[in-house]
Amino acid sequence: DGGITQSPKYLFRKEGQNVTLSCEQNLNHDAMYWYRQDPGQGLRLIYYSQIVNDFQKGDIAEGYSVSREKKESFPLTVTSAQKNPTAFYLCASRSTGTKSETQYFGPGTRLLVL
Amino acid sequence: SQQGEEDPQALSIQEGENATMNCSYKTSINNLQWYRQNSGRGLVHLILIRSNEREKHSGRLRVTLDTSKKSSSLLITASRAADTASYFCATDTGRRALTFGSGTRLQVQP
């Protein structure tokens, strides 16, 4: 059963706490992405990675960090520096082949602040 | 920054009617894609149209692209209650990631 999984589905963060959102894919895709979605809004790019051991900042990277140690995994850490972390977080992946422009999305993680 | 902007922001129609959503963008693109999002879920790819194409069909979906006006439209014919969702356009400029618009929330009344 191929696809992208995100966990947990809901995550609660206490003030000053770092939390990590998991994203795993078994599609053999090279590129992976993290987006943030606020209520009633579109998606904003946080970080992306085109290849293992390399990643780039997106439009709203401040207060977030990522790693890409394995092709299948692209975890996102929401640090205490992110003052307004409440949002829906979406992970996506894409093959970097010439005919592969479509992004595949995970089911999302909703982060709430206690 | 938002490359694509959808219009209208919200649309409510009766089952069986057609739904039309528009998307405008600012820079040159390689392709434009439409995605659907059910409430609280991830996005699902619907259709892709390349910059050298003007119209594309997939089932009840029809997409048009006017690169001179930097705009696209998505038409859903004979809508069903199950089409209720948010619809996003996304532009691919060949750099980094897709850029998504703010979406159109479609409500189809049974």
C-alpha cells in the first residue's frame, strides 16, 4: 500500500516545547515538502528537500527545522521560536523525473497549543 | 507569496448544476494543477494542464488555461454532493515547489 503517512493526526504543544511531526513515504520519491495551512487559507511552503541530506527554506521557515537523513523520511520540528504554531501541517512528495510534476500529499497533522 | 489566487472564495450550488472556479497567477509557468481538499484532509491531485495547452478534460472536469491573461478555470459539470470540498490551483514554475492559491470552498446542496 503505497503512499505518504503523517503522524500523529493531532499534536498538542505546551509553551516553550519543541515538537516533531513525522512524514514517511514509500513512493521512492526524491523530493519532499512541508506546508502549513491556516484556517480558510491556502498552503504556505515551510521547507523542502530535493535529495537526501539536502533541504532548503521555503517562505515561512522561521521557527521550524527539518532533516533528511533517509529518502523515505522528512520530519519537521516546530521549535519554541515559532510563536504561533497552531495550524494544519501537510507533507507532500514528488518524483523528480521529467514526467512527474504531481505532488502527493499525506493526511496532515493538526497542531494545537495548550 | 501567493502565486495563484482563486475566485470566488466560496461557492454554493445545487446538485446537478455546474461549478466554475477561476485562478489567476503572476509569473510564467510550466504547468498549472488543480487539487481538491476535503475538510481536515490532505490534498488530492485532480488535473494538470501544461503551458502549451489550452483546454483539458478529465471525467466531469474541464480545465482551461489562458497564458496571455495568466488565468485558468476549473469547471465541474453535473455537480454532486460529494464534490463538496475546497479546490486549489497550484502553479509550477520549474523552481522549488508548487505555489498554491487560497482556494475556493465549494458547497453542493443535495
